[in-house]
Amino acid sequence: MSSEAIATVVKMMGTLPDATQYQVIEHLQAYIADLQDELRWDATFAKTQTNLVEKARLAKQQIAAGNELVFDWKP
């Protein structure tokens, strides 16, 4: 984010009463924490996606061959 955008947010916050500023900060903290969780999830999923595709392909082959599915998941 550019420093100009941050300065705009700071100016907007400065026009609010103190109690409201604290409420906005609490909401922003929760929102940013949620975004960070999503980023961690995306990174974790990206690391395992190739393995997941491989396991799905193997499962399809086993089903097509009429074999029992064996689940040996190791990320």
C-alpha cells in the first residue's frame, strides 16, 4: 500500500471520535488477521496441490480398476 493511501486512512480516522477510532482499529485488526489466515491457507494449499492431484489420479485409476482404495495421505 502506498504511503499516500495510508495517509488518507489516517486522515479519515482523525475525523472520528476516539471511541470510534478504537472500534475501527479493532475491526481492522480482526480483518487483517483473517486475511493473514487466508494467505497462510493459500500457501499451504499451493504446496500440496501437486501431491493432491497425483493422489486423485491414483484414486481414479484404482476405482476404474475395481480396486479397493487405500488412503495413505502424507502431505
